[in-house]
Amino acid sequence: MIYKGKMSFAALLLAGAAFAPWLVSTASAETVLRVDEVAVGELDPAKASDYADSVLMFNVYDTLVLANQGAPGVQPHLAESWETDGKTYTFKLRSDVKFQSGNPLTAEDVVFSFDRMKAIGQGLSYLFTQVEKVEALDAQTVKFSLSTDYSPFISALLRLPIVDKKLVMENLGAGDGDMKDWGQGWLSTHAAGSGAYKVVSHNPQEETVMGKNADYFLGVPAKAPDTVRYRYGLEAATVRTLIARGEHDISSQWLPPEVLKSLAGEGAQLLTESGAAGFYIKMNTTKAPFDDVNCRLAVSKAFDYAAATKIVAVTDTVSQGVPATGALPQGVLGALPASEVIKRDLEGAKADLAKCKYKPEDINIELSWIGEVPLEERFALLMQANFAEIGLKSEVKKFPWALFAEQVTKPENTPNISQIFVNAVTGDPDTLLYGMYHSSAAGTWQSPEYLKDAKVDELLDKGRTVTAPEERAAAYAEAGERLKELAPTIFAYDQISVFAGSNRVKVPMMTDPSKAFSLIGMNFTFRLMEMNE
Amino acid sequence: MPAVLRLLAKRLVTSLIVLIGVSMLIFAIARVIPGDPARIALGPNATAEQVAALRERLHLDQPLVTQYANFVADLSRGDLGISLYTNRPVMQDIADFLPATLELVFAAGILMVLIGLPLGILSARYRDTWIDNLVRLVTLLGVSAPAFVWAVILMLLFAYFVPLFPIAGRISDSFAIPSVTGFLLVDTLLAGNGRAFLDAAWHIVLPAFALALSGIGQAARLTRSNMVETYSKPYIEMAQSYGFPEKRIARRYAFRPSLIPSLTIIGLDFAAMLGNAFLVEAVFAWPGLSRYGVAVILRKDLNAIVGTVLIISAMFLIINVIVDLLIAYINPRIRYSQRQS
């Protein structure tokens, strides 16, 4: 009987081996790109804010402007041209754009998209706080009136996807007023865009499937993937096995460095995206000992920047971080030159500590890290070791994100040190610096420093109001230098997102810096990718 | 009223009371754990005004009792609210994701019964031989390692080193099966697509086995120890002395009384798998309710947390009632005690 059982098991395995390739084969000529992200993608463009939301938005919808490739700034997209006097912006739209539904894209759609985003009040709608009114002057002309001069406005338009008004109005759900639910229910599972890819299906637990839009106004190259499967919530072990088996094409950026390294060792390509994100170690400037600038300077100089980038190194040439020069990552308008990379200076740290009004033996620094980001624990331990070298005691504390976000709303509850990854959501320096360092923005997860400095405020306000890029760059560079003097933050490194990719796909935006978009997430523009099979 | 019906009525009333208690408890717990659900839902970039507006829309600015009253009123209309995680009605999420979990749990349950019980019987029948020792070792391994460890080991062995089984999802991308019941094994048959059925069955093997291994171990070990104990009872000796065949003694006199504790444990394991499936679902990218439950807890999605917990509790209670009825059917003493009461 036992012998029979063994035979049956062996037979089952053999049968399985014979059947397995047949069962998993797709036997289809179409090219399929399989990508994943940890968080579920939000399909409604008015609510988009995360990475996956952005990738969906950039492929399914279009915006008035597009980020430049290989340089900061924006270029015309749906808008052919625009004029401005600082407070009003008048855009001339292309006349050859149609939505995926076949409806023509007009100025009315732009007005509707803005009104909808403002009414829903979620996602990145706060970027448009300065916009008072949007009007359609004619079918192809739209005018934005702002309450004040606001230079980052043009970049903010990268986050205003244009939705098909007619289609949305046909699918309004229950709600109050004429606009009912503004189509929120319908747009959470359907799309009303003009983008290069159409949504075929959307299952928030599993994946969003997208197909080529053959009528896209810029055309979709034949080599671009026919179908894209954007998968959600895959475990690192699963992604690793899927890529090794040739059943997945591009991982999320959240794979641990060891897994990325192992995949690279097996022949996977490492794709990188950089330019508008940084890892910031923030000090609460309202509490002892960091209410004394000398103490802040001491720990800033004691931090081992080289060790920090080693922690996130994937291979000898690819890392999830490169040394920072200041508050703005390299590639962002106003970033300090690459020659000014911040380095460890232990002697300088000791000298600054000697000038601090607090005695080292009386100091016990609370080093917090976010529970959902295990990598931060390694940095907390690195800091503990670094600070001990100049005689400072410290205590490592773990905070869940939800608790951390609440704690930082009051300076007295904010830890001495917080670790945060921040990116410029429009690629503009304003979206990175204003929220972190302007006095009016203190007390959020981005600004646990509670920095109050008139000079920084003045420079950040200037960056918002002057229009010439050179003047803006100068204002932000000066603000960067001032921030280095004040040292409210340890600028640990400029963040690089690293993705493991199969060799079936070419992603020029992530391998050739001259083709890289200056906006995070936009490098996943599927129509510019090439499938090799 | 027949004894079994009386037992059923009793159990249903108790279950309802438990369910009401669970709803109150989870409703309160979900709201007192740290973190503002509106802030989490809107993301780190949301302004204070946006957060306040969403809190108002979710009625989070109202007293807890008022919130619970609103919840009960909505629930009576079959409305569990909108999930902040998926932006869809929680009822729709549950309807979409529950069948995937149930299918996985049923498959694991079947494996547990089909492998666990025979292994236990085999072990008891050949106790203290190499067969018994081997079964005990294997079942000990099954019990001692959690399901997610088995999930990763099985994935490594049968999907990575020997690429025999698929590792993600419920069916290959090439099949488009219309959802009728939500159970893919059933829907593929209803669609008359044999290849798709085989493909779906092939997809469920590893996750179901990983989920079932602990239960298989428990069922086998318990069945073995119960049968060994039963074999030492005088009535077995009497049956042996009468010269009854071994098979008859094992099946009729030893197995049936030994089954009662095993059945209780299998029932509990079966119900517990509903909650424990989340790690297996995560490893195998199985789009089920358990994985959804964990995702919504991490995002403090209040409506979805309450909805998921209520559904899993209800399933747990239903399975317990079924097990109680089965045991009453097998064990005449329980039936008799019901008749007495």
C-alpha cells in the first residue's frame, strides 16, 4: 500500500511537470508588461497622490504640460502654448486630442477637471490653493486666475489630469447637489482619460490591467507593451521568484537591497529613478538639545554619510542613495553643486558640541524611526553609534506611522530626531522646501523641525513669486546654504529608486539620464518602453 | 422539537449574541487604536482642512455611541459604508474577495481531512513501528512551523528550484472567466472551460497545501492518540477476542469514537484558517478577504475593518455550529442530553 502511495505521488509530480508549462503558457503574440507596486493604485485622478496612483494617472490621463526629459522644468503637452502675467495663465489647447471615449478634449473639460479636483479636496488638490477661478474662453482656450503670484503653478499642472466631462456626467453616482458624487464611485473602477493606455480592468486586491489606446494623439509605438498588468501587494519573495521564472518584468522600488542584488546577480537589469527625493533626518528645534544650533551642527557633522549610502548600496555601482549636497536633491532647480557634497567631520562635530549650551552628559537624544520602514531602524542604530563617538547618549524608539503623524502636530510631543523620505510631487523645489521649512508649514510629518527663520521664509516666498528660472534657482540655492548654517536637518542622502527589471523590456527613462523625466513616477510612461519579444 | 433542531436553535441564538458583542467590541477597538483614519486615508500630503472635512464626512467627529447607532442603522440596510482603502463599498469588496478565501480554505480543509485523518489512522494502526515514527515526525513538522514558513518553503521547492506550480494569483492571465459564484473552480466548470479549471486547480495546490499543513499535522496527531487510547478500551479487546476482522474493528469500533475530538479540532482549525490565511494569501498573491483584512487594518480603514471582522466572525460561528451538529450526529450522548433538557 505504501509502495502504491509513493508511485502515485511520483506519477502526480511527473504529470505536473508535463502539464505545468502547458497550463501557464499564454500562447499569445501580444506583448505583456508586468509591473508591481506595494500600495493599491487609485484610479480616480482627483485623488491620486501615491506612486502607483501617479503611474496610473500618467498613462491613462494627460495633463496640460509634461515634465522635461533630462532637465528640470516642463514642456507643452495638451497645451500648445501659454501666456502669463504672473497672476493669470491663458493656455491654448491642442485641437487634435480625443478622449478614449471618442469625445473631443476641450477647454470645458479642463475647467471641469479643476472644479472636480477642488470639490473633492483630496489627493494633491492642495497644490491649487492659489487658483481662484478657471474659465473656458473658447473651445481651445482656458484661463486660470490666481489670487497671488505663484511660480510653481505651471509645475503643479503636472498633477491636474484632464477628465472627460461628458463621460463622467453620464456616470454620476448618488450624492447631494447638481454634481452628485462628481463621478467618484464610477471613476474608482473606470477611467475617463485621453492617455496612451486604457483601463481594461481594475481589482484593488490584485491588479489594474491596461491596454494600448490606438487613437492616442501622439501615437503609441509598436514596440510599446500591448498590455500592462500593474500588480499590487506582491511580497518580496514572490516578486523575486516571479522575475527569476520570467513571469514578471519590473519590480517595485521597495525590494530590499539584498533581493535586488541577488536578482542582478542572476542577470536582471537594475533600473533607477532619481532627481526629486531625499532622505531627511529631522531635528526638533523647539526642544533641548536641538534648540541650540551648535548641538544641531555637532550631530550633523558626526553623522557618517558614507556609511549611510553603503547601507542602501545594491551593487558596487548602483545604490538607493547618493551623497546629498543640501536640502534639494541633485537635478532639482536650485540644488547646490555636486562639488558641495556633505561629508562627516568628527573634529568639527566635537568643536561644535563644545559650544553647545547643554553638557553632553545631560543629553539623551530620542531617535525615532517609523515602524513601517524597517530600513530606518538601521539608520537609528547608525546615528546611535555616530553620536556616541562624540559623547552623546541616545535612545532608539519605534513609532507606527499613524502615531508619528499625530505626535508631530505638537512640538512638545515631537521626538528629538525623526526620519523622513520626502519627494517633490511636481518636481518643483517649492513642493519640497516650502512644506518642510517655511514657518507657516511647521508641525506636519514633513516639518517636525518647527523651524522658524525669517531669512528662510523670505527666500522660500521669493522662490514662489519670482518667475525667471535663474532668479528662482538663486533663491533656492541661497535658502539651501542658509539651511546648512541652521542645520535643522541631517541631509542623509539623495534618494534613488532602484527597480529590478527583466531583460524583456527596455526603459530608456531609467537607464539613460538624458531621457529621464524630472518627475517621480513619470518614468513609468509605458508608451516609451520597448518590449523585446 | 427534535433534539438536533433544538441544538441548532440554541447555537444560532448564542451565535447571534456573540456576533453583536463582536460588532460592538471591534467597532470600539478600531476607533481607539492610535492614528487618525482620515489622515491615513488622505495620505501624508493632505492639508489639515482636507483631513477635517473627511472626518466630518465619516462622522468621526460624533460621539462613539452615535457612530455605532449610525453603523447599526446602515447595517440593517446592508450597507457597511465605503472602504477608504479601495474606495468602493465594503459590501462589494467582501463579495469580491470572500469567495477567493473560502475557496482556498475549503481546499485546505479538504486536504486536512483527506490527508490528516488517514495519516492518524495509519499511525495508530501501526503504532510504534517505523511507519508510526515517520508519520509522527512529518506531522510534528507540520504543526511546528507556521503556514507562511511552509508557503515560502513550498514556493522555493516547487516553484523556484523545480518550477512545477504557479506562484501568484488564482488563474493564468490568458484565461478570462466570467464571475458567477466567485469560486473560480466552480466558475470555470460553469463556463465549460476544462483547461481553465485545471489551471485554477493547479494554482490552488501550493497555497492550499501550505495553509493545510498545520491542520493536517494536528488532525493526524489527535486522531492517532485518540485511536491508540480507544484501542486500549475493553470493548475493543472483546471485539478482538470474538475474532472480528481488523478492518471492521478499526472502522466501526475504534475510528468513530476517536473521530469526535478530531472533528472538533478540524472544525476549529477550519474556522481559524479564515483568519490565518492572510500570510499565505500575501505570499501567493491570492486576492482574498484575509489579505484585504490585514491591508485595511494597517490603513485603519474603519468600515472595512468592522465589515471584515464581522464576516470572518460569522463564518467562524457558522462552521462551529456545523461542527456541533456533526458531533451531535456522531455522538449519541449529546443527542440524548438535548432530548433530556
